[in-house]
Amino acid sequence: MIDSYFLRTGSTSKKRKLDDRETISEHRDSQTAGCMDDISNSGELSSRLSCFDNISSKQSLEWKKISAENLDLDYVQLFTKTEADSLFQQAERMIKYNANSKVFLHGKWHNIPRKQTAYGDTGLRYTFSGATVSAQPWSNAGFLKDICDLISTLTGHKFNFVLVNRYKDGIDHMGEHRDDETDLETGSAIASISLGQARDFIFRHADARGRSAKRKIEPVKLELSHGSLLMMNHPTNVYWFHSLPVRKRAFLPRINLTFRKMVVKS
């Protein structure tokens, strides 16, 4: 069960079982259970794409379109609970996080309230808020490249980099920002995979932020479930900020994989 995967040994935290929105049908779950068990036992995901022949096209998934003024999102429950559980365990075993990640904001360096690292094509790096994260080779965590290829097959978008953030619980968070750095290919989509604790994800229009807001535009709030995929399509990141706020009642860890198309510099 998912609660036994996510609760730390000896934890006194209250268990939170994921709700029905965080699963797909038991039928698809049972279809893939044996395949994912083999993957988990072998520690490799190089052959896992064959497990998902039944979701090899958009038409076989229940996509939800979310839109507002210059906001273009697509959301889908991509992985069953069994698949997502196995991927979470794989991530916990294989992903190596950077030590003492910091960002430069308001004239000061700050420790980020989460763990972070990146994987991708050789030589790629991502600079944001004064910090630079260099990509580890895909081969160091090959299952990430397999997920990347699966998303590309489903959406038609190509990616060469994934930023990984691990939130130990609901206290770890991400402040309001836009992914509009020059390292990102202009007009490219960002694909966000969520594994673990469901968390609120909030979009706020640039013209409707803070006391100096120019207009009244309602924020858009989503709950990103275990095994879900959120596509942030252009021009969302031009006009909308997003955040993962503190949620004190979220007791379990969450791993977020954001696949991106980085500019390849000569």
C-alpha cells in the first residue's frame, strides 16, 4: 500500500491515504503490476515502455484542459498507483541530490526549502535566481530518460533536461515564480510529473499579484496527485507565476520531475 511506501520507519505522523482522484482503474493497475514488480526487482526501467502499450496515445488517457487568460494547461493521471509507487521507490534509490542548494533573492543567498538536482543531455545546465544546476548524465538514473521518452511519445514535445525537487513533507515548499529563464527554449512546454504526497499547486497572473495588482484575476489552484502529469504550455510561463505553498497537514514526501527543453549552447 502507498502509505507503507511513504511513511518513514518509526514515524509518528498521521497516515494519509491518497483519494480516488489519485488512482486510475484497478483494471489497468492489475495489468501493469507484474511488469512493474519485475522492474522494481531488477532496479532498471529500460524496458518499462512496453508496460504502457495501453496508454501509448493521448486518446487512451483522460486529459483535462485547464485554461484562463493566457493560461494553457493539460492535466492527466498518467500512472496507476502501482506504477507510481514503483517509480517513487526507484527515485528514492537512484536520485542523488545536490548538497546545500541555494538561490540569490533580494540581495541575499538563501537555502532552498527542498532537495534539488538535475539530469539531462551532456553539458546542459540551468541558471535561475543566481544559482546554476548542472545536469547529471541520464545514465545515472536511466528511468528518468524513459519517463522523458514516454511523455514525448504522448505529447509530441521533446525534452533534454529534468529538474528534480524533493519535498520531505508539507513544510518544504516552492515560492512564487515564473520559468522564463533564457536557458529555456523560447515557447517550449514544461512537463511536470508528481510522485508521492498530493500537493496544492497555485497559478497567479502577473497583473494580479500583491498590493500593487493592476487587475483582479482569480488564481488557479490544482491538486497534483501521485502519478499525475501536468503540461504547462506556452504562453503560461510568460503571464502566470506558480508556487507550491506550505501545507502543514501534508506529512509525506513528494518528488517532482519537471522535464524541460534547454537551449543547446555551442
